[in-house]
Amino acid sequence: MFFASDNWAGAHKSIAERLLTESTGFAAAYGAGDLDRKVEARFSEIFEREVSIFFVATGTAANSLSLASVQRPGGITFCHSEAHVIEDECGAPEFFSGAARLVAVDGEAGKIDPGKLSAKIASFPEDAVHHGRASAVTITQATEIGTVYSLPEIGEIAAISRKRNLPLHMDGARFANALVALGATPAEMTWKRGVDMLSFGGTKNGCWCAEAIVFFNPDQAREMPFIRKRAAQLFSKSRFIAAQFDAYFENGLWLDLARHSNGMADRLRAGIGTSNSARLSWPTASNEVFAVVSKGAAKIAEEKGAKFYEWPVPAATPELVAESETLIRLVTSFATTEADVDGFLKCLAA
């Protein structure tokens, strides 16, 4: 009953086997091999246009280097107040962008409020040397609290960004989960809605260590080879990242894995919705579930081996959790089974 994070899961068998196959023989280094080129071309097929791809090892690297590529002196990047880039990356986006700042924008359900974004951008006039200059906007898809931006919502954020010529970045650590939740294509959820850059995550969805920075306009990627190299993210044996993506994309495996993890989250949501000792804290659509659970039920679940994280109560809803209760986060993965979910639900019923 491992629901602490999808990062706790291992690698899917097909991806592990592909790595083993690639471990023999020789191939050109630093992204110049045939497999690297094959996977880069596959990304272009998936997104229905020519894209520039840069493999990196972590989501933090993908986010930080993406944002660094569009910064300028006094740069400001706008993000949701609960976004991973501002809450959980130890200042890496600021560090790699030369001390450019992240400015938080509030919004319900973990999503940037368009009106508040417009107002926040307007508070940094282009010629106001003392305050800094707007440089980029970043959104998280799926969000940190399990919700998903709809396609029109992405388009609305993109339209606001375009008014100030601000590149729009998408943190897609759980990109596949959001994609299957919406029933959209990769193109529809990104560049067709105005997204300029994407942190494409594979690690949370069955890969061992595979993330990619995607530029939908290759002309915008001219500086990235140097930025990635200086950040120590240019791997000599990059074919081992390419190999993971090669298996990940084969026969739609990446989408099947996301559908499975979302399906297990649906099973959790349904069970918690009928529980007497727990309730869903807010609606979610991806593989993250947030629930208010009695402290007694949470203790029983932990004693029986369930792994999950207690979660801070949102400042906007202090009344959400009573004294006898706790807020928890449950994350499913490609490796979650129906037995795992049902076992946890039985703990709640005990």
C-alpha cells in the first residue's frame, strides 16, 4: 500500500529491459547516437510538429533550465503560489537563471487565476527598472493538488502571456496523467494552446530517470545546449535516457501506464467517497487523491503498512479539517494494484 509518491515506484519491466539491451555495444556519446536521434524524431511525431528535445535527469533540472533559457536581467517568472518550482526546488530555478525571481499568483484548485495573473504582470511595467521585468509564465499540468487545467484554461493563460510576449512554460512532471484525464492529444494540450516550452516527465510514470525539455519553436532553443552543459545535465551516455523514452513510447505504453495510475486513483476516490471515516478534500482528476481522514483511521492504516504523506491544510480553508482529523495525500502509480487500493480502503473501514 505505497501511496506516498509515484516516485516510490520502480521502473516498468519494458523500460528496464530496454536499458539492459542498450547496455551492450558502443554508440556515439553526448546525444549524437542513432538512438538519440530516433527518439528526438519520435517526440516530433508525438507533438505533430518539429520540436527541439534536450534530455535531462530530473524534473527540477527540466524546469530550472527551461526558465533559465528565457530569462533576462531583472527577470520575473510568474507561477502558482503552490507550484513545485516555488515550493519544492530549493531555489534551483533562481540559481540557474542568475537570480531571476519567481512571483506567486494565487488561484483556486491549484491553478493560476487569469485575472490575478494579468494584474500581477501589470505590476511590473516594462520600463520600471526598480521592480524587475516580466520574463515568463509557468503552469503545472497536472497541478500540485491533483487538478488539471482544461484546454480552454491553458489557452486563456497563454493569451495573457502573449500580450506581454512572455513565453509560457508547462511543468509536465505528470504530463501523461493530465493528458489521459483530458482525453487530449499532446499537441492539443501544449503548442496548439500557446505553450512554448514543456518539461516532459517520464520518471513518475514508469521510467528510471528520464525527463526532457521540449521547445515547440526550435529557434527559441539556441542557447539551451550551452545552458544544459553548464548545468552538468549533458550526459555522455545520453542513450540510456533515450532508451527509456524509446520503450516508454512504444505501442503507447506511456499512455497505458498513466491510464492505469489514474484508474487506481479513481478507485480510491470512489472508495473514500463512501467511507464513514474519510472524505475527499477536493475533486481531483489525475493520480493524486487528497482526503480528510480520522486520526484513528490514519493510524490504523499506517500500522498495517500503508505509506502516505500528511498534507498541510490550505490556508484558504482552515475549517477543512477538524481536531480529530488529518489531511493526507495519496498518489497512485503504474505499479499500484487493485489489492493495494482495496487494502487501504479496508483500513479506513476498520
